[in-house]
Amino acid sequence: MAILTDGVNGPVTGRLGNVVFYQVKGQNRARSLPRTPKRGRTPSPVQVIQRTKFKLMQDWLRPLKQLVRIGFGNYAPPKTGHNVAMSHNMRHAIVEKDGEFSVDPTAFRFSAGPLSPPVNARISVVEDTLHFTWELPGAGARLGNARTLLLAYNTTESVVYYEICGASAYACKGALALRFLGYRKATVCHAYMAFMNVETGEVSDSVYAGLLPV
């Protein structure tokens, strides 16, 4: 049964025949029900591949939910940052080899936006600190009052450590403590960074800064 929550001119919620009405961030939407219940249908090869890629990226993003809400939050409203990050990285960061799918860490992004990204981002490890260095983008760059978003991702154990609104973009150096990351021998850890304008909330595309040495 469909319900008119605010009278005949208001939004409709619920089911009417084979059409389901619902709301997403204030927008009224409708979708038709499948003729055959999903549980009774055999997935096609394309659907199997899409589900495999979806689960792969969902697992990869699980420890990054809060960060991608910031990094992709303004990229394609009214979609959520997490949903946009899923869509973007499923298209650009999943690779296939010999029928097996995996995430390409160098192609992964935790943010996307109109700010100019850091150039030649690099990392080094001194004792228990991960150091970042970068160069400023060239003439005509869009930065404003930008600061860093720094991320270290231990993909072996699905542990992340990140910093929001870190060093000034113009400082060309920043750092993250590694004691929270579980960083040690036999772990694979990747580093990323981006810029964020603290006045407007705009971000840059994130860039891959490197694989932490083991």
C-alpha cells in the first residue's frame, strides 16, 4: 500500500501495484519490482562479475567510510560520498588478471574534487613516523586555504590511519604517526594524500604517494 504522507500534493511512500515509491535526500523516486523474485533468479555472468567487483570494493572501503564521505561528499550530490566512491573506484581501480579481480592501489582514490592536487607526492619512513613531501601545482592552480588529507592504509589487516586538515598545502611536507597502523614486516601499507580547502570544504583528487618500505 502506498501512503500520501502530506496529502495529494505530497510525496508518496510504499508500494502501489508493482511500483515502489521512496525518498532519497528529499527526492521522490520510484522503481518497479522484478517479475521474478531475485532469490529465484540465476544471476547472469555479467551480474556475477559485477557482484564480485562490488564486494571487493565494499571490503576495501569499509575502514574508510568516514574519509570518503568527506572526499567524495560534494562530488555528485545528492548521492552519498560512500556511494560515489564505490562507483568511481569500481570503474577505475579494479583490475582483472587471469579471471581474478583485485584493487589496483595506485589507481584508488579516496577523494575527488575541483582543487588542484599535489604534485610528485613522495613518502619516507623515519622510526615510527611516515613523512610526506610534495610539490605545489603550477601557475593557475586552485588551492585557496588548503590543507592536507593524509592516509596510510595497511591493506594486509584492513587498518587505516588518516589525518584531516593537516599541514598547509604550501608547507610541502607533512607526517603521520605509524604506531596506530600496525605497520611492521610482512604488512603491505600504501600512502595517499589530497588537499582540502578548509573554508569551502572543496577537495582535490587524491594521489598515490607510494608503498611503505618493509
